[in-house]
Amino acid sequence: MNAYALRPSGCSRFIFFFLLFVLSVVGTSSVSAQTIPSDAKATCTVTAAQFASWFQSGSVAVNGVVNPANSVTFSNPPANCPFYQWSKQMFLWLTSPSPALYGGGGGRIMDSPSFYDVSPPDLTTGNRTFIPHQRGVLRNLALRAAQVGPSGLPVIVDTAGRVFEVAKPAPEEKPMVRSVSGRLVPLASISRTIDQKFVLQDTAGKPIIAAQRVTPIAKAQVTKPVQLKKFILPGGIVFIDPSGNIIDAEQGQADDGVLLAQNGSLVYYVTMVNDVYAYFTTMVAHQTTKTTQFPTTQATLNPVVSFASAHGKTFPDPTALAIEVKSSWVEAAGLPNIGSYITMQAVIPTYNTSNPLKWTLTGQKTTTLALVGMHVVGSANGHPEMIWATFEHFGNSPNATYQYINTSGQLKTVTQSTAGSWVFAKSGSTGPFNKMHADYFNAPDIEGHTPTPPPTLPQIQITPSDTLRTMAWGSSFNAAPSPLVSSAAAANTELISIHNSISSKLPAADIRSNYFMVGSTWTIGGVGSTTSFGSPGNTGGNEVGTSQLNNTTMETYQQNPTTNFNANGGNCLLCHRTNTTSVSHDFPALQPLF
């Protein structure tokens, strides 16, 4: 196993390697919790020459500048590994020190003037705007917004792991639930029994015996998730589907669940896009006949380059094509091994935390933030639906049990362990995992989460929850996530293999060596997504790569509750279903640069 955090700083190389030897003997330490198997079969690698060619200088260097992958010439092969290579190169590029070509002046390429932040939606119009990066101007980061589905509505996961969208009822709309007789009956209040069964009452205070819940047919969720209505009633919150069925899901889950790190920091988020994305969006806004897909070829890139040039803009990296980046950050103070994080100065909101059930917004402050997670999304040749990759810091969260294949071809099992020091879980935690402790429903204030209608359970205090990466490498435990691998273990092996291949070449002192790729997903043939490939005994679905993929810092509460395959959950493409420009949920609301 490879320890991530120990680096030779201020001590002799002998002591350094001795400590590594001790770690390999005794296992996971309290210093470095996350480890990656070092004996995985080399099924996805990067050659030394190929890796050196990624660097702007032509040779590997500590914190050296990496070029973006050429998305125009992406080979689009029937194999997973080139997609993983694309993903890894893009991450290293985005997190490279910013050279003069990108505006220079410190920071990283994703912080440079070649990128723009995307504003939160305007409260009145819902519009978003591009915020140019400017040297010397600190950026404002906010708490995350609710995860949204293909219709732009918040998503929610029920207790069976199915994903739904949540729509607001009309102002005077009353909740109606289907009774066992088949009639729709007005619902006035809700509670739960001690064994967590719903107790429903009508407007006369009489109990409603609800019909047995009908499972939405899978075909209905192929196009988009079923939409629920959310009602706040005496006794709690209820979600009702279009047929009048109660959907059993935790209160507040679709309303901006707030994640806290173990050091007490809230988690802050920012969405960025590159210059190609921004000028493409602006070009489309000026078109009479709108271009409906992001550029994926030189022919579709050329009009964007010409449009930008006509307005005085030259792209330093046009062949990267359209890039969208979503990143998550925590306050650096109190983190173990702070030197292992990419950091930045930023402005964040402040709260009065004296009431453990409600934190009230008081202002803002400038502080140092540490990068804990990142989605890297980009268009590429043959893939207008975009390639979706995600990365995390080694210290974030423990993995659930997973399997891989070693160099001898043996199936190896890595059992779940929470021992060690984690950013989002207590050392040795036995759960419950991925349960919300705070929400943003009454923004801008933060409130302790109420998991079920009171008085069954009291409101939870605002505290860090324990997070587990359910799908350790973006694959379920019991099904192959892609037609190009024979099993989940084979899929996991590809991810572990490319990690080991690159980590053996990237200098240990490089700050980027402290992050790993959880997985990457796309569709077969670049079409709009349907469902994840690979349910046991069924090869249906076109979402491939690591098609049960989540980031524990961004989809913490949308993770599948078990390690088993879920056709309607656990994937970026579940909500980003099309291969048109609306695959990016920000695109329809973004206002042009000019």
C-alpha cells in the first residue's frame, strides 16, 4: 500500500523510507488514512515518454506546467483507458501553476484569466453570469446549491436508491394522496410510527390508509426522473409523486444539504468554465440559428476561435475545447497534513454558531481554503455529451469494500476500514454514513437537519457527519460498469493501474500527487445517456466508464445507499442526460459575455 502524505521534509531520506516501510508492515496509520493497492495488474498505464510529453517543457518536473489533452484529436477508441488518460491529463493541466501564456502572476491555470467563475442563479430571473478571473482580486465562494436533474430541478434519492426530481407546488396547491380505495384524498398532516411507517391524516383528522406505493417503471426514468411535489405539513415534509404515492425520502434532502468537515469547516463550492466555453456561449447567443452542441472537432471549433479573435480574444489552449470545472474547498485551519493540499485565498460567508440548531449569517471573511474535490468535464472528439471525471484528495473519505485484480491475476478484496485521519469521517467510525446533519433550506441561514418528521426524531445539531465512498472506484460491487471490462474488479483495476502508473512517474513532492481520480464516465457513441450499463445479467444502458460515479464532497447525499448496482442512481449522467448544450445545466441560464 502507498502512503500519500509522508514526504522527506526536514528529515533524512533514511528516516523517510524507514517510515514508509513501517507503514507497509502495520497498514494504515493515523497520519495517512487512504491507501491504494500497489500490486494491481497494469491494465491501464501511461508510458514514460507519453507522460513527459504532457509537460510543457517536454520533461517531468515537480509542479511543472502540464498541457491540456488535445480533445480535437482524441482518438475516441472502444477502450476505457484513453478516457482515463484524458481525464488525468486535464486534472494535472488545470492544477498546474499558471504560466505567462495564461496571464501568469501566480495561482493555477484554473485560477487564471483564461477561466471564468459562474455566478449562482439570480434570485429573480434565475440567470447566471460569467465572472472574469482577475489577478489580485479574491474570489467569493458559497455553500453548494442543490444537485439538479435534467429539468433543472433539485434531485432526491428515496430509501430504495431511486432518483427523483422535486418541483415546487403551486401556491394554492393542496397535497393529495391516493388511498387504498384508489381515490385521491386531501392530506393535512403526517407523522411516523416508532417503526418508521407513515401515519397520514385527512383534513377532518381521520387516518388515510394509503395505497401500496407503485414503483415508477424503469422506462419512465430512462428519459428523465419522475417529478415529485414537496409539501410542508404539520408533522414534517412529504414528497408525493404524480399518482398520489408517498415517496419515502429524508426531509430536506433536495434542499441544499450542507456538508461539514471534521475540522468544523463548512464545504464551499465554485463552478468555472474556460475561455472556449465562455466565447462559445456568447457566440451562440448572437446566432439566429443556434448551435446545439459544444465543439468536438476542428471544424466546430474554428467558428468559436474566429468569433473570439474578432472580439480581441486569443485562446492559449483552444484544442482543450469546452471545459467546465466544479470544485469543493474547506478551510485549511485544523486539517491534518495541510502541506498536501492545493490552497487559495478566498472570501467566504461567516455565521453565528452559538445556536447548535441554527447558524445565522453574519458577514464574510478572507481565509485560506484547501481543495478537497473536483469535477473535470469537457467535450471531446466523438463526445458532445462530454467526458465526466472526478477527483478527490486522499484524506477525504474511506472506501466501502471493493475488489481488484493483482499482478498474478488473483481477485483481491479490500475491506472497508475507517481507521486513520479523515477530513469527512471520524477515525474508526461505524456510521451511520452519508446522513445529512445540516441543510440550507432556509438560506442564508443553516439549520440542523430533521431526518424524519418530529416527534419521531429530534432535529440534529449542526455537526460534521460521517462520509463513506460507497462506490469506491465508480463501480458497484456486483456488476461491470462498462462493456469493455468483465467485472467490477476489472474496472477498479484499470483506475488503480493508471493511478499507480502516473504516481510512479510524478515526483512525490508534486502537490498534485496527493489527489486521485475516483473515476470517469461517458456514453457509448456520444449519444444522450439512458441508464448505467451493467446490471447483473443485463447489458442494457449506454453510460459507461465508471458508470456508478460520485464525489463524496459534492454528491455526498446522492450516493447509492449500498454497494450494489442501481440502474437509476449514482452517476453524473443520471442528471446530465443529453448530448446537446443543455447537458451543462449552467448553459441555458448563462448570459453572454457581451
